[in-house]
Amino acid sequence: VAYDPIPATNVGYSIGKNKPRIVGGWPNRFFSDTALPPGISLNPTTGEITGSPLSATGAKNYVIYAQNDIGTVNTTVTITVNESSAPSSITY
């Protein structure tokens, strides 16, 4: 199982749909041994990582597991969530 790199995002902005690439049999379930950033979720059936983060975490690595009747494999994804910044100036 593998994921394309997940682009960095800011608090409140979607990380898009990040689908796993699978070689071999399709997993029965996907899971992580640690919680993803608040507002971001891992779909246990499809393996998609989606959502809009609620707080900044910086760059962190998460191990994602894919499991089927044959066994379990894992991969590491990096999710970077930065603070949202206000515009530096507004001109009318």
C-alpha cells in the first residue's frame, strides 16, 4: 500500500481525497495506530484520507495499515497542517 505525497495545508482547508495505491489483494480494512490530526479521517473501507484540519500540527508522520486475510502491510504518510494566516493588508 502506498499514497502519493499529501500536500501541506492550512487549518480549515481541505486536504483533498488521498487514495491508496494497492498492489495485490484489496484490503478488508485500513487503520492507523495513532489518531490523525483533528478534522482529518481515514476511511476504514476505502483507505481514503480526507478532511479539513481543525488545528495546526506541523509536519507529522502517521503509519497507515492495510489488512486482508493474507496479512497486514503498512506505509508512512506525512501530514503537514499549518496555521491559517490573515491577509497582510486589505486595499479598497
